[in-house]
Amino acid sequence: MKEKYYLSIFFCLVLLNSAICQSNHNTGMSASDLDERMKWWEDGRFGMFIHWGVYSVFGGEWDGIDHGKEMGGASSEWIYLMADIPQKDYKEAAHQFNPIHYNAAEWVRMAKNAGMKYIVLTSKHHDGFAMFDTKASDWNIMKSSVYEKDIVKAFIEECHKNGIRVGLYYSHEKDWYHRSKVGRDTSEIPQSYEALVATHLKELLTNYGQIDLIWFDMGIDQHKKLNQMCFDMVRKYQPECIISSRIGNKLGDYRNLGDRELAPPGIDGYVESIMTLRLNWGFDKNDSNWKSSEEVIAMLSKCACRNSNFLLNIGPGPDGRFTPEEIIRLENIGQWTKQNGEAIYETKGSPFKAEYEWGSVTTKENKAFLHLYGRKNRLIQVNGIQSKVKNAYLLDTNIALSFMQNTDKATMTVTIPESAYEKCVPIVALELEGELKVDTEQGPTWLPPVVKHTNRRKMKGILVEVGGRSFTLNDGKVQKVFTLNEHVEYRINDNGIIQMASGFHLIEGNKYIVIYTPGELLSVEIITRIE
């Protein structure tokens, strides 16, 4: 009996040790190592994503056709594949890529003023074009463009000067120039491509000093050898560098959510929500679907409350300048973070798995911050906090607020002045006696509805009938009735040049391209008349 007992213990220890060794083999760290590595990232909460490259030259258009996300396509930075641009034409676009207004110091300044703590720049996207000096291939900014300057080098140097953490996006899986020009390729990775990736990564990890984050993308489990090689190289050359989960095979340090997906309440672990300011990631001259500053600030607030980082994308133009819409939103966000940053940085998300209808909570030491991004109530109910509250005040103005609390029942009400809601996402700071204690049983129970991203659809045909605010289009196979709204964009494609129009009459017998959102009514988003 005793022999069986010791044998059982032995096998348990063997299995446990095997699991730990397997975990260390995959991630190269223990749980405490991971926490230490991720501390700056979690404390920072807010970062900038930058999609910029040869694709920016096209602005979403090729050969008189708009291939951007607003047209139901993939996104403007996918144009090499989606428009099937011949390589010689794409190489000519690379030669034209001459960002004379690129100013890394200005980019970093705008990010820093907006309250962002790290920046992730595309060093190589799916088109395979390296935005840095490399010996792996001539397909790079130094040898295939007239610019002939190392964009990544200038970017990293400015980040280091200004105390901004450096992130580099690197498409290790997809490469339409060096590997295969398809959407998804599960075939065996050629050794020549593995060698190119290895050269790229060694250069990025050894030529520029400290790199804080490598943002891999589109890794698939069928290519575990490539994914593991990339992981091992980062650990070898920059042991403290964080790795995104999109490397594949569960090798990353934290979880990237889907494109434009906000973290839900109650999510566990290290999580990053990535969001565009409009529909496209890369520059798109026809995409006017800008999110408002207020909407983006609310997203930042929600992510902090849900224990998620928020990575907000910018798509500079081919000349190297941010668009005016991006600049004004960054300035507005910066004004908000300067006044309310204490409720974002170095905080923990809500201790509750659900939210209040008026918003949610972040916490820090002996403070709790109430984020009012939901229903605008003059009297808010804060259930679940057991700690005695000493003071309540608006974070941006220090104006004291009246409140009533019953610590035995973990209930509390706070009176919010109407003037607080004149600003975007007001924050109420609660000073506590000691660290926060909560009763999760008494906490909030409301869960926000899941926002589903509906892909736009496209139809090209002859307009056969107009009636009121609806019209009928025939593509030769089917007819569909579309409904207009006050937000529809009107455009004219005049011999391959797409121009915005202030409005025009729909003419029966003319050819149109219609972009619409499916539903009970086919609501038109964009209508383009083809000359």
C-alpha cells in the first residue's frame, strides 16, 4: 500500500514537472516572470498602432476601383492582394513612396500628448516591404524607394528619447512578395522564406537597441516551426520583449482580441483591444467613417474598466503626415487623459464580472474610480463596495460630491451634478479607508449588449426604378431595392477617378455601385455613379 502511495506521488510529480517544463518551453517564463515582463504594458493601458507602407500610396484605389473596407473589402493595406495588382506595378508604387513629411519626432510627440505609453509601427506588413534597412532582400525602403532612409530607425530613436515604449508589427506568416500571394497558405514554409524572416528579426532585434514589443500577425498553428523560431529569436536577442498572441500556437505573452473588438466585462488575463479611428487600418482617401473623439474616449475608458489595453490605430498618408481628422482626435483624447489619466494608468479593472448601466470601475491602492460612460443619471447606485468611502469628487475638477453609504449592505449612492455630463466620460474618484474591499455577490449584474460587426455588401448594376427614398438596382441576375438615408455618401467614378459629390439625381438606366448594410432594409452607405 505504501509502495503504491509513493509510486503515485512520483508519477504526479513527474507529470507536474513535465507540464511546467512544457510551459517554460513554450513561453520561456514562469507566471511571476510573465507578470514582471508585462508590468509596464499593463500599467500603460493605452497605445498607438500605426499602419503605414507602400499600400498608403494607393489610398484604397486601384485602376478606378475602390477596394477599401468601406466598400466591403478587406482593408486598404490589403490592396496588393485584393486588387491583384501586378508585382511590377506594386514595385513602381514602392518607388513612388517618398514620405518627405515623415517626422518621427512629431509622431511620437502626438502620441505622448494623447496619453499613449507605447507605439506599434508596421515594420513589415503582408506586402513583404521592409520599412527598415535589411540585407535579407532588396524589397525595402532603402533600395526600392526614392526615400532611402530607415523609417524604423528614426521611429525607435524618437521613442527612446521620449520614454515611449517601442513596439514593432511584423507579418511573419503572410508575405505576398517573398512567399505566396494568397489570403491563407497552409503549405509548407520554404526554407528560403524562413531564412528571410530570421534575418529580418535578427536585424530588428539587434540593430536598434531595446525593443519592448513584437506584434506578430496572422500566425497559424500549421506553421508551428516558423512560429517557434520567431518566438525563440525574440527570447534570445531581447529576453524582456513582449510577444503578441498572433504569433500562433499559443506562444504569445498576452491575448490580442479580434480586429475592432472591445474586451467584454469580466475577461481574464492580459488582453489588448485594437481599434481603428475609421474603417480602414491603412490610409484610405475615401473612408470618411470617422469615430468621434467622444466615442474613442469611451472605448479607452471601457477597456481600462475591463482590464484590457487599448491600441488605437492611425493610418498616415503616403507623404508621412497624419490626417487632420486623426490630429484633432488625438488632441481631444490628450485633453481628457491629462485630466483623467489617474483613473486609467497603473490601475486594475473592475473587480466585478458585470457592469452598472451608468458605467464601471477601475481601482488603484486606496481609490476607486467610477467611469460614467453609460446612462446619464443624476443619482448613481454603486453596489458591491464594502470599504468605507471618505471622500467623493470629480477627478477633472476636484469638485466634492455628496454621497450616502451603507457598508454593511455594500450599497452607496452618489449625486452627480448635471454639469459633469457636459464633458465626455466624467470620472468620480472615491477615496477609501484602506484598500478596496468588495462583495461580488452584491455587485453589478448588468451586461452590455454585444456589438456585432456587420460586413458591408456590394452590388454593381443598372438603376431600373426610382421612387421616393428607395431605388431598384439590377445586376443582370437579381434585382434589389435599396433605401437611402441622410448619411449616404455620393461619389462619381469619372474615367477611373473617384470623386466625392455633394449630391446628384439618381438616373434610371445609369450604372451604379452600391455599398449597403444588410438587414430588414438594405440601407445604402455609399453609392457611386460610373461614368
